[in-house]
Amino acid sequence: MMLSPTSINTYLQCPRKYYYKYIKRLPTKESACMIVGSITHEVLAEFVSQESGDYSRERLLKILDETWKKNKNNLVDKKHYKEIRDMVEKWFKNTVKKANGKSLCEYFQGKKAEIKLNSNEYNVRGILDLVDEKDELIVEYKTSSRDSLKREYKLQLGIYTLLFLEKFKQLPKKLFINFLRHEEKAVPVTREFVNEAKRICKLIKLKTLKRDIKYYPKKVCPLCKWSNGQCDFYEECFEN
């Protein structure tokens, strides 16, 4: 099975959780946060990738309304719609600023959304939110409530940098993580950054070759159960 930044971070968080999710494939619960993130990413990807050339605010909000109707369920409500709308409108306003007088049609020329890349050597794949090969640029979107550059985010960006290097034979010169509720942050790109991603990918590739549960120990930690929730596999781990 080919790894991803999400599955690698799951293993690092808890090997047993990785086993239940990716080997045994037990069902997981959808959450409002997951739906908000999914809709937001889909809206921005469609806006960037459109062929009509209409990069207006009205077009962006139309895509939002269509995507919301298609994906909403009883886990999300008007409050979540407003959260998404605020994020995409903030993104649009900041993009107009970055265009610096250019039309958005010109600004988005060469930029591609949700680019799927993979590395057979490191057995990892990823979907990069925004890539510009000519400008040597990667942008990752986050809808999290906080704008801290967590360890798992750094690893994800390191893997994306590795995939960019393998595909385009050069390191990206610009790497950003856009916290859509907050601001965009630049992340330094170094060889050490990429080498650490390579090391972890190789390690997790070896650690996940076997399929027996005994090779995937439980890592008991605060993420097993907290004040208002618990891991999707809590019962499987502790009650069975």
C-alpha cells in the first residue's frame, strides 16, 4: 500500500490506529471539521482550475453555494457555511493583493490545483493544493482554528517538497502554508528538510510491511480519549 502524509502521521501518532484504519480498514466517523475542510479545498481547487476565465468574487461564491449544496449533511449548519464563506472571501481578497495589479486570469496562469504526485522509491503520494512549476511554488491550505506550524504539518510539507523535487527535478523556491482563518506563512526549504522527509518515509515503509496486529503496538496518550471525545478506535483498543 502506498503511503501518504496522513497515513504516515497516523502511524507516528499511534501504530495501532494505523493498523485499524489502513490495514483492517475499520470505519471512521465524519466530523463537521472534516466536512468544512473538504468543502473549502474543493471550492478553491475548482476556482483555480476553471476554464471559463471568470475569476470574479461572484464566481467564487457561486462555486461555494453549489459545493455546499452537494456536500452538506446534518453535521454542518449555517454557522459552518459562514465559516467557509469567510475563509474563501479572505483568500480571494489576499489573492487580489498578491496579484499586485495583474488580472487574476494572468495571476493564475501556470498555477495548478490539487496536483497528484507520487514517489515509487519512497512509497508515498500526495495531493498538493497549489503548485506553480515555473515559479517553483507550493502552497498548502489549512482550515484549522490555530495557525501553529505543528510537527505533522512540517512533515507533510517536507513530503510535498520531496514529491516536487522528484517530479520537477528541482526544489521549490517558495513554500507556504496558508492558514485560511489566519494568514499565510512561509516555510524555509532546505536539503535537511527534504532528507528528514525521506528518512521518515523509508522508516514507515519498513514498519508497515507486515499485516499482523502484533507489529502495531498501542501508544496510550491523551489522544486516546479526551474531555469531549475519543479516538475512532477507542472501543476496539480498550474494550475488546
